[in-house]
Amino acid sequence: MAFLEVKNLWKRYGNSVVLENVNARVERGEFITIVGTSGCGKTTFLRMLLGVEQASSGKLLMEGEAIATEPGADRGIVFQRYSVFPHLTVLKNVLLAREFEQARWLGKLFGAVKKRAVEQSMAMLQLVGLEHAAGRYPHQLSGGMQQRLAIAQALMKQPKILLLDEPFGALDPGIRSDMHELILDIWRKTNINIFMITHDLREGFYLGTRLWVFDKVRNDPQQPDAYGSSITYDISVGQVDKSLYKKIDNDLSTTRKTQELQELGNE
Ligand SMILES: Nc1ncnc2c1ncn2[C@@H]1O[C@H](COP(=O)(O)OP(=O)(O)OP(=O)(O)O)[C@@H](O)[C@H]1O
Ligand SMILES: [Mg+2]
């Protein structure tokens, strides 16, 4: 059984088709990067994996079962800009992820349970390279450090899937490459399934094991919302020649230009 199965998945908002006939199989431990033009449905797809958005039709199965219709401990998500709790230190922000889970059974954490939770939180901060900043508040952190904190929080519940929605988009290039190494390191150590949206095709080719391109197969200039995106490329990355990279880059620019022309036409 595949870890994740997507079968003839469609998503519509009213009359507008966002995703159409998406099909895929993902094995345990795969790291998938997702690219596509703005508005093509990447975040919508991630939100369906998270369980906060429902498919209009089709199936989305994790380990053979329909994805729960609410965010669960088995899925963690990090957005481009993360709002951590500003009044809590780095350590308390991470600890909170554990407290939310355990407090349902135990009330506030105390004694040995609390001590263990603090130890686990510190270990997580070490994994993301933030142990030295445990006592700082979010406003005392750089953008890269805030994303490290967001990743630590998402990982605290030991999810099976980590969803990353352009997590490094707002960071400077140097910091981004540090974050690339971090995420590859976490992936190797935890064998977690990662789905990561990026607007940087090169990032998509560098990170992960597989690249998905979300794009429209059909396009009606008169009715831009009539057709949705599906996965137009599903390829292994890391060993791909440059000409394919150029072809995908070219396809995406064509879609982008068509969209711009449509928008101009609508004004
Ligand atoms: N709750 C909603 N109600 C109605 N339309 C929505 C809703 N959420 C998203 N959409 C529409 O669905 C389409 C896909 O949105 P989505 O956010 O998935 O795009 P995206 O690929 O993540 O784009 P970007 O790269 O800009 O983040 C857009 O046209 C958007 O306006
Ligand atoms: Mg998005």
C-alpha cells in the first residue's frame, strides 16, 4: 500500500475549478517539492492534506484511509510567515505544542512529565539549531530563526507528514541555503514525508526526491476558471538534465503570460 494515494481529486470553489483530476502515489519517506504559478492551487492541495479543506470529489488516502477532516498530530505545517506567540520564549513556544497535546489528559504539565517535556523541547531546539536561543522572545529572532522555531513546533508532535508552504520565500539567499541544509538534515534523521511548496524551481530541483508541477492542461481564455490544475510533471529530481529544467521553466512562463494577458483583458 502506498503511504499516500491521490485518486481523481477535484477541488472547486463555486463555479471555479482549482484542481482537476489530480492523481499520485507517494511512498513512505518521500520528499516532494511542488511548484506552479500563483493561484494554481498549491496551498489548496496542502490544506487538503492538512485536513482543513475538503475535496469536491475524488480520494485522498493516507495509509489507506481518508485523511481526517481536521488537522491531526500526524501532520505539521509551516507557512511562509509564521506567527509564533510573541509573549512566550522560544522554549515555551515549542513546549506549548507538547502541552496542547498532553494537557487534554493531564491538565497543565507538572513534575516529571513537565521535566521530560522540557528535555524533549530542548532536544528539538538542538535539532533545528536554536538551543542557544531558548530563552529569547520571537522579536529577538531573525527571520531564519523564526522559521527554525516554526519547524521545531511543527515537529514536536512527531508528525508523519511535514507540510511546508514556501517556508523560505521571505529569507535572504544565504540564510535560505542554511535552511536547505537544515531541512535535508531533518528529513534524513526523521524519515518523515515532506511536501514543500516553493516558487523557486531551482530549490525544487535541489531539495527532495521528487518534483511535482501543478499546471493547467487545458486553458480557455474566455473562461479562465473553467479548468483547474493537475500534476503535469512528476519526476525524480537530483539526477535530471538541464534541458528538462529549462522546458518546465518555459512551460510555467507560458502559463504565467497567459494569465497576465487574461487579467489585462478583464480590466
Ligand atoms: N476559501 C476559498 N474560497 C474561494 N476561493 C479560494 C479559496 N481558497 C483559495 N481560493 C482560490 O483558489 C485558487 C488557488 O488558490 P491557492 O491559494 O491554492 O493558490 P497557490 O497555488 O497556493 O498560489 P500562490 O502561489 O499565490 O500562493 C485561487 O484562485 C484562490 O483565489
Ligand atoms: Mg499558496
